[in-house]
Amino acid sequence: MQWIKAIFWVAVLGVIGIFIIENLNFFDQMANLKFLTYNFSLKLYLLLFFSFFFGMLFGLAYTFKAWFKKRNELKKKNEEIRKLKEELDSLRNLPLTEEKPQGI
């Protein structure tokens, strides 16, 4: 299964590489960006790279937020499990007493 995954990703990266090589003239063009009163000129490949990079950065930050939340929740649950196990062990160590039925 790992070989199939590796072959798949090599093929995907190969297709992306061929696409970029075939369209180098397009990616080498200048892109004019306007923000309020500022004007920027930037190569298109740099614009795409920075867009991808910052998108990945924001996605990673969002993922870490959820990961830390789940991690704290797991710590609380593990602490609760530990306390319940201690309580169960203490109840197991109690001596058994025989109850007599009432009314007989």
C-alpha cells in the first residue's frame, strides 16, 4: 500500500512539474496589485507562492488551536479516569458484609 501511495504522489508531483514547466511564460508575468492607495508589482509565481504559504500558515494555526483544545480535553478525561479507578480500587478493598433480607 505504501508503494502505491508513493507512486501516486510522484505522479501528482510530476504532473504539477510538467504544468509549471509548460507555462513558465505565464508564471513569469508581472501582476499589479492595488490596495487602498498603494500599488505593487509582483511576479505571478511569487504571488502564488505567498498566497499558498500564508494559506498553509493560517490552516496550520487553526489546526493547532483545535489540537491544543483536544489535548487539554484529553488531559481532563484522563485525570477523571484516574480518580474513578482510585475510587473503584478503594471500593474493591472494602470488606464484604452479608445483608439479611428484611421481612422474612
